[in-house]
Amino acid sequence: MKHPFHLKAVWNGGRNSEGTIDAGGLKTVISIPQEMGGPGTGTNPDEMLLGASSTCYLITLAAMLERSDITPDELTMESEATVDVTNNVFTYERIVHRPRIVLSADATEADLTKAERLAHKAESSCMISRAVAGNVEMETQPVIVTIGANAV
């Protein structure tokens, strides 16, 4: 079964203008980021690729944990992307996901080990990660803890 997704984009002007996108649940202003000499209004392709990668990973991880009968008390994540600009060539080099999985105080060592294994496996299972594989380096640095305990 195929699932189509649609996006309408409008861009009026040159490089330092701004535009809009509408993809159903995502409606926003777009422009080139200030760090790259643009106006920095709204979002930009760099943030959107990071957002797509991060949300895909997080949803995939949540589903994998659920299928493994692991219910985190808390599941949060920070992600970071690195874009290299050399000789005016922009290269999206790397994305690092840092999920933090907090399990209940009665979680077993096996639960902690399984949660960590799934945190790494979710990266290769995520559709967006697979789409950019070979072009963008992907890394996962999970932190697994139980309530009231230190990181594993």
C-alpha cells in the first residue's frame, strides 16, 4: 500500500526572500537561515530535515518499545545536525540523536539492556534514516535510566 504526501510551496523573490509551505499539518514560513546569510525567518531545509529525522526516529523508537512491552515513564530526545559549508558547497554531514528513556524504578537489567538495544535499532528502522543512508552520517547516543537511578 502506498501513502501519498503532498506539499505546496510558494517562493516570491530571490535568494534572501521568504516563502511558505503547506503540507497539511505543517504550515510555516521558510527562508535561508541567518547563519548561511539569509533572513532567518520561519524554518529552513536544514531544520526540516533534522525535524523529519528526529520525529521519525522518536516515533519508531516509541513503537519498538511498545511492541517489546517496555513502557517508558518518560521518552525525550535532543538531536543535532552538522552542515558543512566549504567553497560555497553546502553538505549535510551528520545527525546525532540523543534519546533519554526513563523506565520505572522496578525495571529489570534485561529491560534496560533491551531499551538500549532498541534505541540503536530504531535508527536503522526509521524511514527517514534509511532515505538519507549513505549521504548523512547517523549516530545514536541513548541514555537509559530508571526513576531515581543514574544513566546506563
